[in-house]
Amino acid sequence: MSVVRKRTTLIVTAGCLVAAIVGGAGTLAVAGTGTPGDAPTSSSAASERRTAPVTKSDLVDSSTFPGGLGYGSPAGVPGAASGTITWLPEPGQSIGRDQPVYAVDDRPVRSMHGAVPLWRGLARGVEGTDVRQLNENLAALGYDVSVDDVFGPRTQRAVREWQHDRGLEETGTIDADDVVFLDGDVRVDTVGGALGQPASGEVLTVTGSKRVVTASVSPRDAEALPVGQDVQVRINGTGAPVDGTVSAAVPGTSKDGSATVEVTVSFDPGDRELPATATAQVIAPGQRADDVLSVPVAALVAGVGDGYAVDVVQPDGSVDRVPVEIGLVASGRVQVTGELAEGDRVVAP
């Protein structure tokens, strides 16, 4: 997915001043050099020009990245249980904690939440992160365990109770025939396994269960989208943007071999109905200037030397060219400082 980054900037060149809105409607040439008072002063000339007010507000520079609505990047679920596949879920099906992911020899392999795969059998005396994950899941299911990384007598007793409640042999141990650790509740994306075949290779691919917006950006653009960054997402056809948070940023490679970062944004749609698929935009905040005077970028004209000015319409209809210093440029407006007041009207072609 190509990235179009929209940012408003000012480009200053020798002999002329150019306000360029990158990704916007085009390039606006600012008038040549002059001095205050060079602007037209007749009321008839002023009446033929478009004007805009000087406003006082907060300006926020932002970058916009194209993306898409979905469930995030799919992850594979390897078949690690011993036996023949006898049941598989359907694409689009949701799988929560303690629910079957697939079945071998008519025995469900159930989902437990955790980032570390089950790479060994778990039994009394074993310690580690995988044991802590098991204890966290048993506690979440209501069993009496210590949430630590030790498979002690309480964990063993809880495992036997869990097995009894599910009609399984009460061994007090856990292995790949019993559970698979998945990163939270998931949604089945594709089914690669087949009934009657051994549980080997990639049995399923799954995604998160909640809708997210993903955007593929360059590593440089990813600097504006670190994990935890508050952003806004606009889903085309669904109204105004909503608040979101960058929840993942995974390096990758595009089809042409260039480096990319797959950014995932989580958001709460509220009661808004979302389409099955849609294009979207991720809007990342940049610099900001609070409670400042600003005018449309189109109102800037060349002042003395390399300076800037604006043409201010006076109460009698005449126009005075007023020198200004510029600051942040955002959303088609530019911060200005000079002999201006909120509510003044400036010529803005």
C-alpha cells in the first residue's frame, strides 16, 4: 500500500515566496516583494476581492496516512496436537478463552490467552513464563491458583479440576493435546487444515476479534506513529473521525522490496455501524500552537525583503499591507504575528 503523507509546509526561495500545500489542492504563488502601503487602496478594488477573517484558535499540524478497515494482520496457528483432525472452525468464527480451536481424535484443543507458545508439557515442578500464562488463565476461569510462574500443588489441583469439568482424563498435566496459547480472543481468518489429515503445519490463521485500522507506512513515517500514540481514524462513509490508539507497529517488506511498518490502530466505534470493508485514514498529530492568530495561507503576500505581509481591509474599504511574522502552518492556515487583531479581514484569493 503506497503512503500519501499530507503535511502543510512553507517553502521559501530566493526572489519569490511560495506556499505549497503538499497533498492538497496545488501550489499557490505569493505576490512579489513590496512595501507596506503597496496594496490597492480603492474601495472598489477591495470589494472585488475575497476576504477571510483573522481568527484566534489552536493550530495542530497533522499527517494523514491511508489505510484500511479490517481485523489486523493474520497469524498462523500451528497444529501441534498428536492425532487426526476431526473438527475445524469456520472462517469468521470467534474463539474466546477456553473455547475449541480445533479437535484431534474427537478431543478439543482449547484456547488459552498468552503470547508465549506452548513449547513443552507443563507438570508439577515446572517453572517459567508459560506456567504463569497457564495460572493466569486458570484464575480467569475461576480456579484457585497462585498467579506466578510455578507449577505447584495448587496449579496441579486446578488443572485436574479443569480437566474434570470438561470430561477429560484427570492427569494434572497440560500439553499440546489440551491447549494452544493465542494472543487474546481471536477471529478465524482462514482454515488451512483438513478433516482426516494429521494436525501438522498451519492449521488456521487468526486475527484479533475487534475491528482495527491498519496502515503500511515507511520507517520514517512510523516515527509519528509509535505504539501508544493517540491518533484519529476516519473510516470512509461512516462520518466524522473517531479517536484511536496505535496498538502495534510491525516492521515488514513491501512487494517492491522496500522496508515498511505495518501500523495497527485500535478504536472504539461506539454505536456506529461499520461496513464489512472500507478504506480509511490514520491522522497523526504533529506540532501545535495554542490560542494563536492565524489567516488562510492564501492571504500571505510578499513583504519587505524576504518577509511576509497580509492585505488588511479597513472599515472604509481601503486595503493596507501589514507586515507579519509567520509560525506554524496547519490545515491550510498559518500562524501570524503583527499589527492584527482577531476579527480583522484580510484579502485571501
